[in-house]
Amino acid sequence: MQWGLIPFWAKDASLGFKMINARAETVTTKPAFREALRKRRCLIPADGFYEWHKNGKVKTPFCFAMADDSIFAFAGIWDSWRNPEGKVIETCSIITTTPNALLIDIHDRMPVILPDDAYDLWLDPGFQKPDAICDLLKPFNADLMRRFEVSNRVNLVKNDDAACAESMAANISTDALRKRYRVFAMAQDSEDVYDQWTIYRCIYCEIDEGDETYLLTNGKWYRVGTDFRERVNAQFNAVPHAAIELPDYKDKSEGEYNIRVAAENADDFALMDDVHIQCGGQYDKVEFCDLFGKSKTIVHVKRYAGASAPLSHLFAQAVVSGSLFRRDPQFRADVNELLPEPFRPVIDEPQPEQYEIVLAVVSKSQRALVLPFFSRINLTNARTRLLDLGYRVSLKKIQAQA
């Protein structure tokens, strides 16, 4: 039995290439399928099937199976066709229907999977009423199925082995992370892939073994000298913790958090998040801070989820805006203009220790705030530069609610 139904009346076998699937909605009316549905139904056993999730030009294969990994059966129809040489060729099609909840975000169709108790009825040659037959052609119960991502091996027809159906999660190895699994960056307007890199480069890890510290970042391992590590840790531990009170983080984004804090504490904080002030060239704009306190606290807020990059951005933003505010009268004038009246004036050049820059880090951890080693380096460097500019600099943990 070959896949791709060739109706008995077809003039040649090429029609079968178009007939691998039959839609449940039209199988009772299409000439190629309607008689086979009435008289020649079959069960097509399987232990899984594949569909591809498309995201721009990137296609990710998934395998769909029963939750208990049992064998199941597709609803099929078949026919016999005699070629010009007189050889009888038996062919079949799989009937498809609308997707269930497990497939709906992957594909707009799924094969009809028959429940066990419908097998005998499906195969009964006396069961020929179209409406009754169609009652069986429904999406299968998604709660009885599972899906999992598989490798791109399944994309090649020559790879016809059990490895095609192995879960990606079951095959994660250092070598696979270095070579096989990748992140794709796509343009929002065209969905073209303009850059890509391996998952391995996204992993950050710190390991303390004996007196040594090892770091994995951007795909490379580093051994940190003991003296350097102790010096960085001492500088980090010397950073004071801000005394200001900031509420727990229970918001969808940093922006929503800043808006809420300013709204609930209007007498204490002015919202400056997403307020861009031009400086230098025509297209150079800088955020002064996220929240400005009446007690002259300049608060920068950033969520921490384990990576160094967002925190590096936080520290760099504090240095850039702090430098401009200290040295650029026009920048101070623009900040003053954008602040609510109760928080003015801020036009005069800041005096030593008049302003406190608060680096507020949102973290889900219930423990004291711990930053990645490279973030500790960046923090201490940023703090040194800000201290040289005359600011007080402190760190603040914002507790994220689970």
C-alpha cells in the first residue's frame, strides 16, 4: 500500500501525488474520495506524526504522539488502480480535520485519529451513511496527546529512523549546544534572519572550585585570578544599600512598574522612564533616569534574570546620564523642564554628594542580591566613575513577586 490515493478511474499515477490527504469537510463530495469513503476505509497505524512551526523563514519540527506513547490509528481510505502494464497498485490517503488545542498554534490541520472503540465501525463495510461517517472525523482529544520538539533530521527524507522522533530535550549535550541549537534574530518588518548564534553563547555560568573561580560567558571559559576575584568582591560588598523604600515588583514590565510607583507615591517620585532628552547630535537621546525622588535620588530600574547584559546596560545608563547631568547645563535645563514643579529646580551644577544614584535591580530570589561576576566588575567600575563625579551611589534590591 503506497501513500497518495490514485482513484480507480485515473488515467495515470501522477494524480496520487496530490492525494496524500483528504479533507474531512469535502471527502464525501470529491470524486476522488467519495466512493472510497463509503466502501474502502482503512486504519493507518502510527506512533507519532510531525508538523512544523513556522516563524518567518525558520521552521521548527515537532512530533505529536499519545500521552502514554501507545500506538494509534489514522482514519484512512484506499483504492486500487491498474497501470497500463496491468499491475494493480493499492494506494491510500489520510483524512485530515481542524486542529485540536495541542496543534492549533503549529498548523491549521491535523490527521483524523480514531478512538479505539471506533475501529470496528470504521472498518464495517455496511456502515455507509455519509453523515454518520463524518461524525467520526473530529479532532482527537488533546488531553490524551503530547508534543515535543525534534531535530532537523526529520527534514530529510533519507533519515528514516527512530532518531527522527527523539525529543530535543532528551538529546541536549554540550556538543549540541555548541553546534546544533541556535538563536535566530529576525527583522520585524520582513522576518528575514539577519543574525544567528548558538545557544551555547547565551549560557552564563560561574563555578567556584576550591580557591578558583571559573566563568562561562559568550561561549568561552575564563579562570579568574584569586587576588582579582577577592578585590572585585570586596569592592562589590562595599557598595551601600539604598535606604529608600521601593515596593515589590508585580508588574508585566519595568515600564509598568515605574508608572505604578510614581502614581502610588506621587509626592515622593516623579516618572522619568521613557522620557528621552536630546544631547549631542540630532539623533542622540538619553533617559535621565526611571524615577526621580524628591530627596534628589536618581533611580535606575532593571530586571535581572541571570544574564549580565541587562545589568551592564543599567550601569552604563547611570554613568552616561550622570555625566551629562553633572557637566552639561543644557541637559540639566531640559531635565528641569520635564520634571513636575514640586521636584524642581535641578538647574544648578550638582554639589558633592547632593544627589544619590540608586541602581535598583529587580530579582525573584529571596536571598540577598547576588550579581554575576562580570556585572560586579561593571558595577564597581561604574560606581568609581560616578563617585569621581561627586555622586553618592547605592544598590537597591526590588523583590519580584512569584
